[in-house]
Amino acid sequence: MQYLSETVSTYRWERNGWWREYTHDQVEMDECSGEWYAFDGGGLVRPHEDVPAKWWAVAIYEEGMSYGGSEEGGWWYPVGHLVEQGKIRFFNDYDEAEAYHSEMWDLVNEWNRLSPGGDSRYIVMGLTEEMPPHGYPKKRPYYC
């Protein structure tokens, strides 16, 4: 999950008395329908329960906007790539992750203040039980 949270969601596929559980990193939401699907082809899954998170990560990204298409007068979406690999940190304690996340926001706000304008800015991403991606989004969004 690309934010800091003390819990993570689990998901469940059920059919004819059989069931399979999935963790948050094994499912993906369809942007248009808002429904969750398993990556392994297991089909539609439903939120099941929230469980305590065990680890967190914090990373810094440079973010810009990319043109999505001309629908509805044109739309844009955020794109980013990982920078400052030396500042990536992993935590087993939520409060420590949150404190470092805040500290990094103070740093990137200063960077953004010193170089205003332009087509990009620095942001801090907190992640719950997820490795920092090299870039985002994982796949190009589409207009619904």
C-alpha cells in the first residue's frame, strides 16, 4: 500500500464453500469498476479483514505529470521515479516510519522551495508492507 498504515487489508475469493485469501500486494483494483481482482487469475475478490502491518518503507520520488488523453477536455496523471536511493529506509516500527516520513517531507519541501516551478517536484512516499517501486504508476491509467 503506497501510504503508511498500521494495518493491511486481506481479500478473499469464495466459491461453493471453497475459499482462498490474498494479501494486499496480490490484488489490484480495476479503476473503472472499483472491484478487486487477484493477480494470479483467481478472479474477483472481496475485502476480508484488516490485519496488523509488520513493516514499512519510506522513499523519495521526483514526480511530474503525464498527459492521459483528450477525453473530457484532457486529463493528466502523476508519474514518478525513485531518487535518493541512499535515503530509502525500512522499519519494523510504525511510529519510527512515520517520524522518518515527516523528516523527509521537511527535506523535500526545502528542495522544492529552492527550485520552484518546473515540470516536476519531489515527494515522499510511505509504503506499508511494500518495496519502493522504481517508478509509478505500474501501468498507464486509462479513461473510464
